[in-house]
Amino acid sequence: MQPKPTHSPRKQLYTPAERARRDATRWTLVQGILAPVQFLAFAVSLVLVLRFVWTGDGYTAATVSILIKTALLYGIMVTGAIWEKVVFGQYLFAPAFFWEDVISFVVIALHTFYLYGLITGALSPAAQMTVALAAYATYVVNAGQFLWKLRMARLDAGVAAAPTKGVAA
């Protein structure tokens, strides 16, 4: 008698058909390029924002960097929605990426609130940077979610490629 498993196996992130669509679409490459570019913009911007917060210097540089990061975020969100449509058949909130999309919307809301504060003057420069830092903290959580999913997809691909062991009769 074999021991009963203590947990059920994890559901694969992609079905074979979804994996094939993911690998065939150009939007996977677009996401693969935009994600590290956005992370680089985030890293530079974070330094500039913190410099402003700590010293009061460099408001313009910090603002420009936030605008670049925000433009990249909007771009990756639109292209990511297209990618999700191609791979999963719906633009957003596909079950495999539901929580990543939820947090992405929080990130977008915070960046958009920053833009509102900047454009209308409703937020002081210090408040703008506080909102930007909140957006960046949420972005780090979201990036971590996506990195985890990338790891899960790679593990799934390894399982799918591994030879199965048969029992000789």
C-alpha cells in the first residue's frame, strides 16, 4: 500500500495550449523587454526620489524619472492585457494571473494619483514623492508576484519536459 500524499500537486500555470500560445506570440517578447526596462527606470527613479526626499534637491529629475516610469508602466499594462488575451482568452484577470492583475491595478492607481497631484497641483512636491514611494513599494510587491510566476512557469516546463518513469510489467 502506498502512502497517501499529504498535499495535492500544484496546478500547472499554463495548459499545453496556453503554453503554446504564450511561446508563439510576439507579446511575450514585448513583455520580456519592457519588464526589465521598467525595472531599470524604477531603480533610477527610486534613487532620484529618495535623493529629493532626503535633501530637497533634484525635484525636476525625480519628477521626470517618475513620468518615465509611469509611461513604461502604462505601456506594460496595455501590452500585458493583450498578452493575456492571446494566451488566456481574456484581457485581464485570467485565473492564472488574477492577483497579479489586482495588484497591478493598485500600482496603476497610485501612479495615476501621482499624475493627478502633479498636473493639478493638488499635492505638494513632498506629497507627490510620498505617493510615488507608495506606488514603488506596491510595484516591488507586484514585480515579486510576476517573478514568482516566471519561476513557477519554468518549474512547470521542467516537469513537462522530464521523462516519465514507467513500471515494467
